Amino acid sequence: MFELLPHLLHQAVFGALAAAGFGVLFNFGFRALPWCAAAGALALAVRTIGQDLAWSLEGASFAAAIVTSCSVSALRKQLGPACNAVALAGCIPMVPGAFFGQALLGFLSVTAPNLVDAEATLIVAVQSLLRVIFTLGAIGAGLLIPAHLLRNQDF
Amino acid sequence: MEQQQDPVIVRHRELERIANMALRAGRIMMECGASVSVVHGGVTMIARGFGVEDVGMRSGYASLEITVHAGGNTITRMMQVGRLGVNHRLDQAVRKLAVRVSHGGMSVDEVEGEIGRLVRETPRHPAWVVALAVGIACASFGRLLGIDWLAFGAVLVAGTVGQYVRHQLLHHGMNVFIVAGLIAFLAATLGGIGSILLKSDTVSLAMMASILLLVPGVPSTNAQTDIMDGYPTMGSARAVWVLMIMVFASVGVWFAETLLGLRSL
């Protein structure tokens, strides 16, 4: 367990930095940015633990989004209606943008002339695209289900 | 003269002002990244704060429509919506205003003035701060994807430059999809060249990490939220928009990889 700690810490720190960086892009105020960072660290920590337990990326992302959404909902007295947005910012580092790019680049490769291994290229591209769809679905559902069940206020 | 004193026309004009002001608030929320249900909720709260009895709304990707009914009079108005982005502070400020208006006691002029003040005065981070933050975010994304430390600095610089140029191009009104393609090419090329010069072993990953500033995370989750909330048309429109952005971004990366000799055309 302890040998996993440096990796877990690494993922949490860079999850926090990515979430806070995108928080600035989304024009969160300086008071909300530490909450975005904390949500990002929590999300990445839970996802990393899930993946270390041999869960799929989709399953681990779903668990991470659920935990992040519930944790932020518990802080709704402090955060107010912004709690849903903070949870979303925290989950942004889990959005599989790189897989999306790989999938589309793979599809572009399939149409190239003199392609050597078309089947393998196509399968990798389809796998990446499916992973994107399922992971995005997992993150969205993980964020929305607790927010609806716990009746988080939008206003 | 007689027409101006006709109580039906006077009431219609009052309703029109309420409808247009509520639509303006809704448009700002939509442009700031709110989901359709939040926009509808906010607009309805504002309209009801002025005594409107029934509110009906329809949201498209580029327009909002409202029908308001009060005192036996009904009108329908439509307003165009601009480019959809994310502005958390302005979004939250307009939501707070909607709550205040729903309690009653404000005039249409006061609310219009307050909306104008929020648009003018809600603070934004300076462009260079946003660029640097996005650069750090891209480099952090890169570490999560598995880039080595040698590529970290290259991705940070590529993401920072990419975001700054993107801000300038969008500010000058360039098409958002063309901007996505251009910035993907620029950021991936910078990230790739930097990684090669620094002898990184993860050049391809670094190029991909450099363009992650373009990944539309909020619109993609909003698409799902809208569909789950019962607005599949808007959700589908957002999903298509996300797909188009990623297609343009991928083509930009494709050209960058070709330029650096990592891929043949």
C-alpha cells in the first residue's frame, strides 16, 4: 500500500494543478480556486486508487466523480450554489481529451493511402472513442446523480 | 395618442420589457456556461418577480424564446445568444440577481441597470494570468498522461502560448473552429519541438498534452446534463459542437506531427 503513496500523491498534486488552472480559465474567483484544486486532487486520488485496484478507467472515473460530487455537496453551506461548478472543475482533469484526440487521429490514419495494418489501427481508434464516450458518461453521471439526489440548489 | 393610452398596449409594452430583460439575463447565463435548466429557472424567477403568471421557454443553441402571460395578456419574444463560453463569476452573479428579483420590489429599470453593471464590472483574470494557468494545467495534464519531466517545460510553454494566442484570435472575432485548428497546430508544434530539443522520450504525448486546453470539458458535461434534464435537442447540439472542436483540433495535431516528421500525409 505504502509503495503506491508517491504515485497517489503525484496524481493528486497534478490533478489539483490541472483543476485550478482550468478554474482560472473558467473565471472562478480566488476564494473558489483552492476548492477547485481540492476537488481535483480528490477526484484524481480516488480514480488512481480505483485503477490500482484494477478497475477500468470508466469505473474508476465514475467512482471519483461520485465521491467528488458528494464531498462538495457536503460543503454546500460554505460554497452555496457554486458547489456543482466546483465539483465539475474538479472532474475536468479526468476528461479523456487525449483519448479523444487519439481516436480521431486513428480514424484519419485509416483513410491514409498505403496503410499497413488497417484493422489494428481501426480497432485502436474505436477503442479510444468508446473509452471517451463511456468515461464522459461516467463522469457526467457521477456528478449529476448525487447533485440530484442531494437536491443541490442551482440558485 | 389614443393607441398609447390603450391599457392593453401599455400592458403589452410592460410585458415586453419584462420578457426582454429576463431573456437578457438568460442569454448571459447561457453564454457563461449554465445548463438549459438553470437558464430556464433563472429566467422564470425573474419574470415571476414582476408578477408574470405563466412562463414558457424554448432554448436553441443560438437563441432563446420566452412566452409570458399576465393579466390576460400574452406575448412571445426571442433573443439571439452569442458564443457559448464559461464565466463562473458572471454566471453566479446573474443567478444571485435572479434570486433578488424573484423576491419582488425591483423595477425593470433597476434590474436592467444591475445586469449592465454586472457585465461591465464582474472581474476577469488578466489574459496573461489565464494563459499561464492554462499552461500549468496542460503540463499537469501531461504528467497525468505520462509525459516525462523533460517535456513538462515544453508543454507548459506551448499551452501558455496557445492559450494567449487563442484569447487574441477569439477577441478579434475569428471562427471558434478555425481557432481550434490553428491553436492545435501551434501548441502541438511548440510542444513537439520543445520536447525534441530537450531530448524527451514522450514527444507524441507532449504534443497531445499541449492541445488539451482545447478540450471542451464543460460543454461535454453540459450536453449530458441537458439531455438528462429533458432537453435532448440542446444536448445534442452541444455534443456535435464538442465533436467538431475535437475534429479541428485533431487535424491541427495531424499537421503538426507531419511537420515534425512523426507522421506522413
